[in-house]
Amino acid sequence: MKKGGTGGGNTITGIIYEAKVDLATFLDSQDGYRIEGTLVFYNDEVVAHIFQKHGLYEYLSEHGVDWKKYLSKKLLPDNCIYVIVNNTVFIIEVKHQEVNGSVDEKLQTCDFKKKHTTVP
């Protein structure tokens, strides 16, 4: 949050922070990992797919999954990774804040969102 700002809509520091902590950039810098497009390789084997914002929905549609049957609304995650070996999707939201505010509320409601967007 920008010091002296009056709300998230008036600041750009959060966007700058999110760019600094990009999951693909982090993984690509780790030994044995490399990123090519949405593919995550470990020791030259594809181990995951990585997405941002609408990318998850594009991937699901390409694989014949109608996500609208399982999710009540379209979530646009900062980072998302589908780990192939355990068939699990991890949604990662990146938040940066210097004072109390809406990010606190978003973190408190994550359990509610999870319960209302989980595949049965």
C-alpha cells in the first residue's frame, strides 16, 4: 500500500510487489527447475503447469473441463500451479500491505471462498 494513500484503488505498490514475487520467476531460479510457457520442468521432466489470471480457465477449457459446473464465479489468481503427480491445483494470492485494510478481510474470507469453489 502506498503510504498516505486512501485505498487500494489509489496505489500501485501492490502491483509492483506482485510482479517481484511471481511464482514462475521464482521456480525458474531454483536448481533443477525451468519454465517454458506454462510448463514447469524439473530435471527435464514436466511436473506442473503454471498459470496467472485467466490462464487456468483456458487450460481447463482446452482439456474439456466446464469449470462453471464446479466454481460459482471466475476467480483470477495471481499465481496458480497444477501439480501433475498429485493432481492438485494450488491457488496463490499475493498481497502486500503496510496497514490494516481490505487485504486483511480477503485473507479472513479465504476459507469461505475455498468451501464455495471446491469440486464436489
